[in-house]
Amino acid sequence: MIGILGGTFDPIHFGHLRTALEVAEHFGIPDMRLIPGKVPPHRPQPVATPEQRLTMLQAAIASEPCLQADDRELRRDGYSYSFDTLTSIRAEVGGKRPLLFTLGFDAFQHFQSWHRWQEILQLAHLVVVHRPGYSLPPEGWHTPFLGTNPDDLHTTPAGNIYSLAVTALDISATDLRTRLKAGKNPRYLLPDTVLGYIQTHQLYCET
């Protein structure tokens, strides 16, 4: 089983890392891949370079064996579409291995606007993460795909949607960049290894 969490990671922070770890633990995923996007289609372009974002990601997860950095989107030209990424992974691992694609509740609300969204469910399961106390609407396009037994993931490679409440950490990369630009200390919002890299290379600073 392979878990997938994409993002710009500009910079990577504890909100990203906590979500990835909790999804991996809940579903028993030994290989949770964090995939930084090169050209995200649904948000502003990153501030840090692809190489800088990958280096920060690698530094952040170096001590956690189940979390892996995957740079395939950075090596691909054009928009970083999830469909293309999942197609690439599926081609590598074959058709039987379960893939769990993680996305936040806000992103899920716009999922039907994604590139080839119907085919994404043919490639992977979806794990929709949200704050405690929230849940997916009981009725909607997603209802036929809702899964209730995580054990089914071990026998089915794709096609179900699961929801998971994760620790609510109100941290955003946008806020971190704003703090850094203003000269404020963002420590305890992201790993010290990442903060050290940012300071060494003077990323996100006022110029």
C-alpha cells in the first residue's frame, strides 16, 4: 500500500507532516510519499525554487522512515496534475497495489473541477482529511464511493473515498512566508532543519 500527499510545500511545515504521519498510521501505510508540485494548476506559483522545496522536504522527513520524498512532479514539465502523477505511480507498481491519495476537505469540495477527476478514482482511493468534528456530507456525487471499512483497502486497489479526522494545526505556508518577510520568528511551526535552511539561504525575506 502506498500513500500520497501532494502540495507545493512552500515551505513544508508541521501541518503537512502531521497529516502525512496520521494518515500513514491510521491506514497502516509503510510508504507515505510527499510529492511537491512544480506548477500547481489551482494556486499561485511557489516562491522557492523546486530544488529548494525538495531540499526542505527531505530535511523535514529525514528522521521518519515511513515518509518519503517523491520528486516526479518536479521532473515533469507543465502543470502538476494529480491524474498524471497517479498514472505514473500506477505504471510503476502495477494494477493491484492499493494507492491512497490524500487531500484536504477544502480541496475535496472542488474535486469535480480537477483534471480528469473521474479517472483519479480509477487509479487510487481518496482519503479526505478534516478537522475533528467535521465530516463529509452524507449525500452527494461521492456517496456511492464512500468506504467504511479500512480493511477493504488491502484488497481493493482504488475506487473508494474515506474521511479521516486529523489533528487540527492552524498553520499555513502563506502565513509562514508572511512572518518570515516581516522578520518574525516562525520557530515551532516548522522543523528546525527547515528553518535553518530558510535562514541560510534567506528565503521568503523582504528584498
